[in-house]
Amino acid sequence: MSTKIKRILAERKISQTELFDKIKSNSKTHLGKDVISKIVNGKKQNYELFTLLKICLALNVSPNEIIEKEEFINTQLNK
């Protein structure tokens, strides 16, 4: 699965480790590399707002640019 975050990282040639480092330098509390990997790869889709904001700040994007809205809608309709 190619997530929006994964595509942004690829376009900017940023690794998950570099994303981790950016989050760590921007936040008092950072995310674990395992959490970042799960989010980037779409294995973790339901995470806290503060986690979303940390990623947004590190990538200088808005939440709308990385939220998987269509996938959420599809999962809600197919219950």
C-alpha cells in the first residue's frame, strides 16, 4: 500500500530515519521508529492527533495532505 506520507517521503527523497530525526528535533516527545514505519506503510491508520501534527510539522504539510480520507470513507461504507 502506498500511503500519502510514503509518496511525500519518496518525492522529497527523505528516509523514515530522516523523518524520525526531524520529528525528534521538532518535538519534546518523539515517535518511535517502529510507529513511524507502521504509519508510513499504512499498517497503523488510527493514531493520535498529536502524532499527526508532529508528522505534519516535520514535513511542513497540512493534515489534509497526509490523511487517507478516501480509504477511511471506503472502510466506513463497507462495514
